[in-house]
Amino acid sequence: MVQDLLHSSPGLANFAIFFLLGVVLLLVVLGFVTYGILAERKVMGYMQLRHGPNQLGGNWGLLQTVADVLKLLLKEDIIPKLADRPLFILAPVIAFAPSFMVLATIPFTDKFQFADIGVGLLYYIAVSGLTTFGALLGGWGSNNKYALLGGARAAAQMISYEIPLVMSVLGVILLSGSLNLNDIVHAQKGGWFILLQPIGFIVFFIASVAELNRTPFDLPEAESELVAGFHVEYSGFRFAFFMLAEYVYLFAMSALITVVFLGGWLPPFAFLGFIPGAVWFSLKFCVVIFVYLWLRSTLPRFRVDRLMEFGWKVLLPVALGNIFLTALIKSLFF
Amino acid sequence: MIRTEEMLLNVGPQHPSTHGVFRLVVKIDGEIITEAKPVIGYLHRGTEKLAENLQYTQIIPYTDRMDYLSAMTNNYVICHAVETMMGIQVPERADFLRVMAMELGRIASHLVAWGTYLLDLGATSPFIYAFRDREMIINMLNELSGARLTFNYMRVGGVKWDAPEGWVEKVRDFVPYLREQVKGYHDLVTGNEIFLDRVTGVGRYTKEDAINYSLSGPNLRCTGVKWDLRKDEPYSIYDRFDFDVVTEESGDCLARYKVRMGEVSQSLNILEQACEQFPAEGEILAKVPKIIKAPKGEAFVRIESPRGEIGCYISSDGKKEPYRLKFRRPSFYNLQILPKLLVGENIANLIAILGAVDIVLGEVDG
């Protein structure tokens, strides 16, 4: 449906439909963010012998996040006197906007995808890199020393981990022969890429945790070192934007891993094909999310210099070796 | 033209990882520390000066508030000092209760040190596990003394309350439980690559440095000095128990961590033996005069608290208040090596090193 619309001549009706679809996706993602945060708090609570939110919205705390977001929206908007005003205001937007842009190319099922562009994977990685500017500008514009350190860490971390991230999916691209996410899913009919590309998957997963700034790579906002890192001066809805960006990326990255390595909407066995693709997709997606939450409540934080070393001296060579190995096997046996 | 500038960073007094109101003024070049200056005194209450106008029994609650994570040892050191001056013999049952309370306190304190240290390093769960087990200890001490943190349990000549029925059994059951948990803690944390990476070789100092800076407790034993007052100058009834003094050789943060974890196990051994030998009945308070007056003269006693040697010096002119009271507070002395350790480290290591010293601000500031 979307494809037909894309190829039809532009008009007001088309625009309205696209706008509506955009709003629908926005709501889906916001719904996820709301309950993703709740899930994180519940899972962490469970792992840490606590209940997690259990007051607002019944025992499951179903309205807790809604209340939290409302609180953030209603709070006074504080801009530090000596902050660089334009940058300070711009930074959350820069951090947030790309997080929604990347969602456009992700095929949630075989029908539900906004833009089936030829270089979907490349587009995702390129656009998601923009978010770091938000962290960097926020850290710089806040005129706060902790924020500055956090922003500098964010920039350094992005450079170190974007590269292994790209290198690790090259193996997948070699096997599928396409940068298009739909083609990548279809290429996994014979076997998921997590099985065919185990090394690539491990490197990609580690680099993705670093991309998402989550424990054990949450250095830009390391609360026990830099208090809150780059967003230490932010409050109210600007802070909410940073948090929103973080969780939308969690959503997007988990979806991307599902698509690239776990076969997207494909069932694990062909005879299970009667169950709709959306169910498979969300099941796999939930597993990936759970692993992220699990990591967060288990691991301590990396040290900043070790993080660089790990990225450049371990992940990058391993990813390069993986490309070489994949190319070798492919040219010899296929 | 590109130039770099040194930055002055105030870590604390309000910072999540300074364990209280400790302030550290650091000069950093990028993230590398070129100079560090600790600023203390935000929690100073003048315990020693206040004590000059208080009777000996009235001083005991003040000591609870010095090292508030291990108040029992503080209680003991003041009582022990007065008893030494007056030559009071403490009844056996009271001694057992005191030792058990102190060892439980030591375990509780080391559990907090473990949990908060991991929190400093960015792992959130160990903190909660540590506090679950500490809660059980706190509840036991609560049954004993009626308070969860500021026990005010010991008196000159013995203890205030006898153990309630079934208390010793509770402690006995707790020992195997915690042994099992500690094993789990080692599985979760001690073998973790990221953790080892954060602490191995960080904040290293030598045996000579440790002695010259007058460090004590785990901060001293992590360099291989086998010095524990419970063994080397046995007080109370510690000579009746069989336990090891845990030492490590490397003198880094990992060694300090390992010494503390080892001490938890050793304290459990002591508790186990104390439960076995616990006298069925007996007095809990020696015959002491209604108003305690230490004889003219002075005395200095020292014991092993979880943080190191806590000492108490009393100078008395024969009145019911001390003429001068002085505590040797181990956290204060252990902190002195910090500026030396921090130069050349980065911010992440600053937190790791500070956390491994295991300070309690109530004790640093007195």
C-alpha cells in the first residue's frame, strides 16, 4: 500500500495519508516508550528484589510512566543563565529527531514499512549517528563541567563504536547481497544471520549497546562519576526529549537487530508460517529488549579509556576478520 | 590557535559517589587529574569537645554517630577505655554479646562497602543484594539493642540488654545463609571482566607508603602487612576464637575489595564459634558504681573496627566527665593518602579509588 502511494503523483490526499501514518507510527513508538520504560523498571525491580512501580494503575503500575511524563511536561523550563541558549535549546531536538527518522526504513512486517529504500541499513546507521551531536551540543551548551565531560565522552564513544557497528554488518550484507532491509529479511529464509554470522552478531550487539549509551557503556551519563553527564543541566520537557530519544533508539535498535540477525517477521520454522509475521516480530523484539534490560542490571560500567581500547583494538579487528572470513567462505563454497 | 586549559572541578560535597558530604577539589587536564585536594568538615559536630561536658555513659550515643555503619565498635572503644582506667572486669556473657554484636556490625559494614563500591563502578544490583542481607543483620541488632543504626548498646562494665530468647539461634542460622550468599556475590562480581578491569592495578600503593601514611584496616592489609588488633593485641575475648587475618599482596583496589570480602567470611567463622561457646547464663553487667568516675590519669586503647584501628584516648582528672577525650578515627587517617593516589588518574579511577578507601564521613569529620 505504502509503495503504491510512494509512486503515485503527489497530492493533498497522499500527504494526508502519509501524515496520518506518521502519527500512527509516532503513537505506536510513544506507546512502546511508555511501556518500555515500565518494562525496564519492572524487570530491573524483579532482578533487584523490588516490586518496581506498583501504585499508579494497579499492581503493574500501568500509568506510572504516563504520570512521570506529565510531570516532566508540566515542570518549569529552566535554562542556566550562562548557558549557550541556542545550542541548549537545539540540542534535545537534534538528539530526538533522528531517532524517529530511522524508524521509517524498518520493516515491521512484510507489509508495514514506510520507506523501502535501497540502502535502508546504511540510512539507519548514518542517521542514528546524528544523535551524538545532540549529546555533544547539550554538553557544550550547558556551561557545566560535568556536562562538558559527558559530551566529550559521547563524541569519543560514537567515533569508536560506529565503525565496528558498520563493519560487523558488512558480513550480513555480503551474504544477502543487499543493503535493503527487506531483502536482508528475505535472505534469511534458509537460516537466520545470527547462526550464519555469530561473530558479526556479537560485535554488532556489543557496539549497539555502546551506541545506545546503556550499561555497561553508559559513560556519557555515568551517574556515579559525572552525576548525569551531558544532560545534567536539563530538566522538564527538554530532559524528557533526551530520555525519549534514548528509548526510541532502544526500540529502533532492537527492531534493527530483529530484522538483520533474527529473521525479522519470518517464523523460525516454515510450518509455523500460519502465525502472523507481526507476532514473530514482536516476540523476537521482546527477547532483544529483555537482554538489554538484563545487561543493565548485571554489569558494572566500563572505564572510558578501556572503552576506546576495546572498540579499536578488539571489536574493529574482530569485525574486519569476520568480513574476511565471510568473503572467503562465500567465494569458496557458494 | 588550539590551546588546552586546566579545569577546576568540584567533586562534592553533593555528588552521588562521595559517600556523604566529602568534597574533592580536583584540577583536571582533559580527564586526567593533575592535583586533588580533599576538603572535609561538612559533618563536623565536635564530638570530642562535647564529650568534655558529658558523663561517660552519655558519651556512648555520640560515638554511634561517628562511624554510623559500625556503631558497635565505637561503643566498645569508649567503654573499653573507661573499663581499662577503672580496672573493671566484664562478665563473660557480656563479652560474648559484645563480640557477636561487633562482628555482625563488621559484616554489615563490609556489605555496605561492597554494595556501594559496585554502585560506584556502575553496577546497580549488588547494592540491593547487599542491603537485603544487611537488613537481616540490622534486624538482629535491633532485637538486641532496640535500634537499627545508632545502637547505644554497650555500657561501661557490660551491655545494656541481654539477648532475647532465640537470638543466638538466629545468629547461628544466619551464618550458613550468608556464606551461601557471599559465594553468590563472588560469582556475580569477583570474576566479572569489566569489574576486574576497573580495579586491578588501580590506586596501588606500597607497604611502606601504607605504614608511613598511618593507614589501617583493609587499607593496610591489602599491601601484605599482617596486622589486625584482634590477633596482635587481643582485646575482649578474641583470643578464644580461631580465625585468619586476611591479607593481599598487590595493594590495589582489587586487593582492598578482596580483603573486605575475606573478612566477611572470617567474621562468620568467629560468629559460628561464638554461638557454640555462648554461655547459657550469667551476668551482662559488672558491678559498677552508679556514677562512673574514671580515676585521675590517662589511658589509650585501640581496637579493630571494619575501617581500621579506632583508638580512644581519655585524660581524666577524677571527675565524672573526661578532662579530654580523643578518638583516633580510622577513616580520617585512611583518607590522607588520597591526594597522592589520585594524581595522574582519570575521573573514573577517582571514583574507584575513593570508593575502595571506604570512608564514612561521620567518622572523617568527627
